[in-house]
Amino acid sequence: MPRLNYTVSQLEAKAIDVRRDVIVALARRSLPGAGSALAGADLLTALFFYEINFKLDDLRWAERDIWHLSSSALAPALHAVMAEVGFFPARD
């Protein structure tokens, strides 16, 4: 599995899930700043569910893509996307 190759409609549905996860996580912790994370949900969803090459069962796969997120404001969305993909379990 180099890429997940979700369709546009699948990406749209997954981005909604990511936004929900961001809102729930920030509300449970009474944290502000949902705007940036929600704005980045589409980008991060498209990257992880369509564009980035990776293998969950081999995170050191030589052909994987390496990507860096420098905006801490997007961290809640990144966490939500990575949990949705399966890097780690989502918190309940």
C-alpha cells in the first residue's frame, strides 16, 4: 500500500470525521484555537488519505514519504488524521 487513494467523496467524508475529532478533542480539554485546525483538515486528509506514501506495518519503509508539519496550530488536525489512518488509536 503506497497510497490509500481515496476518492473525492471518500476524502470529503473523512475530512468531516477529522473535523469532528478535532472539535471533540479540543472541547474535552477546553482548548481554544479550533479554527486553524479545522481549516487544515482538508489538506491533511488529502495528504494522508490520498497523496502520502506509507505503510503502517513498516514505518521505516525505504520508499515512504517524509513530511514535516511546522504549524503547531494544525497539531489537533494532524493528530486526528493520523488516528483516523491508524497510526495510533483515537482517544475516546
